[in-house]
Amino acid sequence: MSTQSNAIPQSALASGAGSCKEISVARRFYWSVKREVWESRSIYLAPLAVAGVILLGFFVSAIHLPAKVREASGMTPMAQGEILAQTFGFAALALMATTLVVAAFYCLDALHGERRDRSILFWKSLPVSDLMTVLSKATIPLLLLPLLTFLITFALQVCMLLLSAAILLVGGQSLAMLSHLRLGMTWIALLNHLVVGHGLYYAPFYGWFLLVSAWARRGTFLWAVLPPLAIGVLEKILFNTSHFGDLIGDRFGIGGSNSKATSMFAMIADSPGLSHPGLWIGLLLAAIFLLAAVQLRRRQGPV
Amino acid sequence: MACIEARGLRKAFGKTVALDGIDMRVEEGRILGIIGPNGAGKTTALNAILGLTPYQGELHVLGRDPWRERDRLMRDVSFIADVAVLPRWIQVWQALDYVAGVHPRFDRAKAEGFLAKTTIRQTSKVRELSKGMVAQLHLALILAIDARLLVLDEPTLGLDILYRKQFYDSLLNDYFDRSRTIVVTTHQVEEIEHVLTDLMFMDRGRIGLHCSMEEFERRYLEVMVRPEQLDAARALKPMQERQGLGRSILLFDGIGRDTLSALGEVRTPSIADLFVAVIGKQAAQAQGAA
């Protein structure tokens, strides 16, 4: 580096004496969320990569589709539709699982990474409150990832549908079986399942992970997992009961899939609604965790 | 209105007292250098001023309580708390976009103007830049913010000498305009000596000295005393006596230049020498008292 190239000239000062405009809360929040997406590109890269792999796999296997349809020609159109529905359901489940893993790791790193790389000292030099920072980070698993999962699943299933139609047409077969996929209904159920189940029902999990992320100096994953595990084990030893474990298992099961259901639609259609009291208790718990994380971030410096 | 006003500012970490009830007042338009050894409490004091740490006592920065109103205060205050704290993943254009998105007083064109004079490209990631370039980027972002108070805590630590000199030149030429206030701490005292309007010494959580540079120059003088006048000079009770170039150098507090010039060559001491004299004396007194 030469001195020349480093020199910052006085002429640069001439431009603008610094106009002071107000920036709305919404705008600062928008930029805070955008910053999170810039930093954690796995938020969209991971589900896109999984979707790409699924599409490729589907393309390869779709070559055998006409043969399968011929075999199933004796079946009702409904049963024929089931052949494809299973594949479509698998695609949606794979994407849900992917974004859940992304959400968990995102939360564990969200308030720890900025302390680890000392960038918290830069973020805190800007007029963004700790509350806004924590809420913008919580928005990723609570809202952004469920919506993104839906959009990517939707796009993937549309691609799969078009591909199936093209292959069936080339094979000179009827498209009747595709109408039995009931994709329209499934998508509405999926959106509800993702926003209410993955977003709101899992909120206490995300809140707890963010709290651990704000608190732990290192080993965020262990701090997030071991204390709940210890409580479960202790309960088992002391009282020979497993209420705590059941509580967590039930909560995860509510948002997750019903393993007894056979089709994707059945798996997600029985997602509990907004009237379920458990939802609101969970949200309250999540709010407590998040407020604790805000207080911790106020006090915490680099680790 | 004072830019910074503290009364009985105290902060302890467990049994370690980092700030032992300090009082300070910094007027607007000053450039204050805080000098002190490691662990003197400089960073703790700055963290309190910036709302990064809770404290006991009274503290107002631009009329606000920093701990309660950090985010509001940060519209008028900017700071560089350490070297290379920009996130390593961020690209230069993203940093510009983000600061422009959240800071009402950020002038993006001005920041781009600074960057255009460096070798930093907008598509570069911070992790690809050298330490000096990261500091340049940070400075470009901070100097483009029209803040009333700028706080710099060891902003040039670990940078090479060319960059350090240019850093302070930019600060003085492109930023300081007598309405802004700058507070800076550094170990390299000699590099900021000519920049400062005010001086503060800190040691063990206390303020050892706080004066303007004019007062410093008026009050403290050191004399290279001629050997035959050494006894007469010592009678004036110097703060400190040391040997240099075969001559005794005596440092005086509040003795007139006319009186001293009869004893030998008179000059203004360096900040480093005065620091050793002031803090060394206080440390000795503290030990004597204990």
C-alpha cells in the first residue's frame, strides 16, 4: 500500500454538510433483517440446494413414470394419484427438515457470532436498539424461514408437476392422475402448517436457542441441549416421571408431522390452530426468553 | 452545554474497581486524549460513555443517559471501539447500504468519496482486506456520519506507522470542525500529542490530571539544569528529576518560565514524561499511604 493510495483528501469533505433525516422504525427493522440474510446465506442456500437435489432426483426417476402408470392402470385415479403424492410429500418434508436445522443453527449463532468476531462493537455504534436487533434475528426463524420454505416447496412442486405432465404427455398418457394430487388444498395446508406450526409453535425453541446464544461464552449447542436433557434425566431419577420430556416432545410433535398419517396432506392438515392455548403459552415463554436475550445483549461485550 | 458530564462515576467488576468514582466534564468542540496504562479504566470509562456498560453514579452524554438511551444517543455519537471490529463476512457495498439504511446522519456520498481514494473495492469482503484497509473502511464509515461526539479507543493499535499518521491527519483535516468533540485513547501518546486540545491521565480507576493543552504548556516546564545550579533548582521542588545526555532534567509544576530560564534550557515536557512524573508520584503516594 502506498501512502498515495491511502490518502483521504480534504476535498471529500466538501460534499454535503450532513443532512439529517429521520429513519422510521420499520425501515431500520427492514435493514436489520436484510443484514441477517446477508450474513447467514444458508437461510436460502440450504433449502435451494436441497430443492435442486430433489428436482434432479425426481427428473431421473420420472423417466420410469409412464411404466408405473401403466402398471397402475387397473387402479382408481385416486390410487394412481397416491403414487405421485408420496414423492411430492417427501419433497416437502425434506425441505421442512432442512429449514428446521438451518433455523436451529442460525439461532445458536445469531447473538454469539457477533460477540465472537467482535463485530458487536460495530453494530452497537449504530442507532439500532438491542430490542430491535434481537427481534430482527428472531424474525428469521419465526417468519422468514417458514415463508421461504413454503415458497421454495411451492416452486419445487410446480416444477415437479410440470415435469410429470410433460413426461405423461410424451408417453401419450392421460393427465387425470395429476388432478388427484390435490395440490391446491395441500399448499394452503402447508402454508398454515409452516407459519403456525414451524413459526409460532416452535417459537419457544427459537427463543431458548437465541437466549443461549446471547448468554454462553462458548459451546452454544451444548448449553442449548444439555440443560433440558439434564432436567429430563433428573426428573426420571427423582420422580420416575417424564413430564418435561413429554412436554418438549409434544411441542415438537405438534409443529412437526403426524407419523401415523399416510399422505403429506394428512400429515399437515391436522396442525393445531391459533385457538390452541398451548400456542399462546409457548409464545409467552418465547417472549420471556427473547426479552432476557435483549437484556443480555445490552450488557455483553465481545467474548 | 457540556458534551460529557460525569459525577461519581463508578464501576466494579467483582472486587476489582475499574472506575473509582470519577468526576469529569468535557466541553463541546474539544479533542480530549485519555492517557493511561493498561487496566487504568480508560476503556471502562469510554464504555460507560457509549452506553455499553451499566455504571453507578451520574453520567450525561449530550444531555442523555447513555445506558438507558444508547440507540438514541448513537445518532449523535459514533465510535471506533477497537481495530478491525467490522464483521468479516460483510462486503463493502453492504456496509454502506446498511449504515445508510439505519443511520439518519450518514452521508453515503461522502463515505464513497473517502473510499474512492483508497484501494478498497466495493465488492470486497472485509475478510479479504488487510488490517489497515479494514481500519480505513471503518474510518470512512464513521467520518461520513455527522456526529457531535466521536469516541476512539485505541483506533490504530497494531497498524503500521504510515497508516497511523494518515489516520490522525484525516481525522483532523476532514472531520474536526470545532463544533464536534473527539475523545481518543492510545498507547502511542506522541502520535496524538499535536492533535489534542485537552489531556487526561488515568490510573487505577482515577483521573490523575485533566487540563487543556494551553494549561499544560503554561503549567509544566522542564529544565535541563546546568550542574552548578542543581541545588538552586532542587530548592524549587521539582516534580521529578531524571538524567538525560549527561544533564539533570527537572520537571516543574507552576514555576514561571522566567524563574526557570535562569537555571538552564527550558522546554515543554512531552506528555509521556509528564505522565510518568504525575502518575509515578501518585503511585508512590498511594504506596506510602498504604
